[in-house]
Amino acid sequence: MDFAQARHNMVEQQIRPWDVLEFELLDVLSEIPREYFVLPEHQAVAYADQALPLANGHAMPEPRIVAKMIQALEIKKTDRILEIGTGSGYATALLSRLGQSVLSLDLDAEQQARAQAALAKVGSTNVQLSVANGLKALANIGTFDVIYVGGGVADVPAELLHTLNEGGRLVVVLGQKRLMHATLITRKGNEYPRKMLFETSVPALVEEQQLQKAEFEF
């Protein structure tokens, strides 16, 4: 299979039509081999416009959803990025190419190890992975310019908002089941105004330490 051509088709036929037009992001999407982050049996559909299962029974979202959310963050080269939910590591790789550094938290140590192997293959050396609950275990992790939440949540904990620097941006899918919206939250002093980006439906971010195979996590 010609993965380079499939990657080009993904960018031109799925991502650009969704008004993802930021040049640097498009370049990164054109460079990162998504086939490294999917299961071997799904490599032939690595660039399809569909969610793909992970080895732990959870899923990675469609590329266009990831791209649209990342574009909304307007990432700068000097930005320190926090990712909640490493999942496959694909979004982690994209974020690492755009910002200064990425700290990625995930509850599933085995899945995170798979993501680490894929990240090593694409040369993402500015990424730190940690097994932790990114919605709760936030003490002493510092503050960040950008936060990417890779799964659906009912709402964003205040503790997570407080890790944003002034002017920082957080993107997340809010809601439950099919009533969900990708949302951009910005810190302006002690206020956190929200902007709805688009409607979507993604599996919920797993919060429990005991992961269940029937649940989904990004």
C-alpha cells in the first residue's frame, strides 16, 4: 500500500474540506505516518475517515476531528502542552511537532507503552509520558499554555482549568453520548470563556483506574 499517497488523500479529501487550513498543521499531518499508531491489522485503513479500535478495546478518533481540535488551539513553538489521554499517541505526535514540549497522561500503562514505541519511530523526543488520571492527579504538574483532552467529558474540572497559563487554551469534547460539542476554553484572568467549535460524538474519556474493555478512551 502507498501510505504516502493515502496520507496525502487524507489531508486533501478529509481534513481540508473541514476547514483545517493552518499550513504548519497540514504539513505535520502530511508528515506523520498514522499507520505507525494503528493496530497492524488496521494499517490498510489507517487513513480512512473512521474511528479505529486500539488493542485495549478503546478507540482513536477520525483524523479530521483531531486536526480540527488541534487547529483551534493555535499552538506556538514556545507552548508547553498537556495532553489528557495518550491513547494511540497519534495526537501526541502532532502536538509534539507544533509546540515546545508535551506531557501526556493516561491511565492505561500498556497502551501508553504502545504509544511510546510509535512516538519513538517518528522521532518525538520532546514528549514525556506518565501513567496518571489527567482529570484528577494534577498536583505539582505545573502550568501549561495548551491542554488537549482526547476524549469526551461531561465537564472540565476546575483543577484542570487552573493549570492553564494566562491566555492558555484548552480543547475538549463536552457532553454525553450524541449530545456533544468540541469546545475551546481560554483563560482570561479568573474567567474561562467557552466557544463551541462543532458538534460531534466521541467515546468518553475513561476516569477509573480499573479500565473496562467495553469502554473507550483516546
